[in-house]
Amino acid sequence: ATVSVLYCWEKKKRKKEERTTMSAAPVTTGNKVSFKIVLTSDKKQPYKVVSVPEEAPFTAVLKFAATQFGIDNIDSMAATTKDGTGINPVQNSGSVFLKYGQEVRLIPRDKVGSV
């Protein structure tokens, strides 16, 4: 009888530990956002459509798009909206999508602010 009581106590303890560890895990919704990333330095203005999880860092999205366009150094590029508003890339993709929308433009930093 002592063994079965001990077994039940251990089983309850494990379930309680599982619940606390599960609730401590970050919640991911599994939703994705899509961006149309346009390369403005090219006269043809090619674009890539990228779908990523909402939690993905936006810097990773920009790096991926830059490699798809053949750009080695993403630090030489700026991300803007179609009306020219600069986008801070140090946020997650879901926040960028909600704040600025779907279309993102990559522009060389030497062209930023020039008329």
C-alpha cells in the first residue's frame, strides 16, 4: 500500500511540474505574415514575396531578402515603406507588418534622403 501511495504522489508531482514548465514556454501562434520586398536600387524594381512567422526577427527577413537579390552587405541598405518612412529592423516581423504594412523597400544607404 505504501508503494502505490508513493507512486501516485510521484505521478501527481510530475504532472504538476509538466504544467508549470508548459506554461513557462513562450506562446507561439503559428501565424505567418507576408512581405513584398522591393529592391529600389534596380531600375526594374524586382521584388520578392517572403512569408515568415510573426515571431521571426525582421533583421533575418531583410538578410534573407538581401541574399536573394545578391546583396552581400545588408548594413549598406535601409528598409523603408513605399512612402519613404524608415523601418527600424530590430523588432519582430508581426510588429513591422502591423505598423507599416506588407510592402517594404530596400534602398542603398547612400541614396537615403537624396532627392
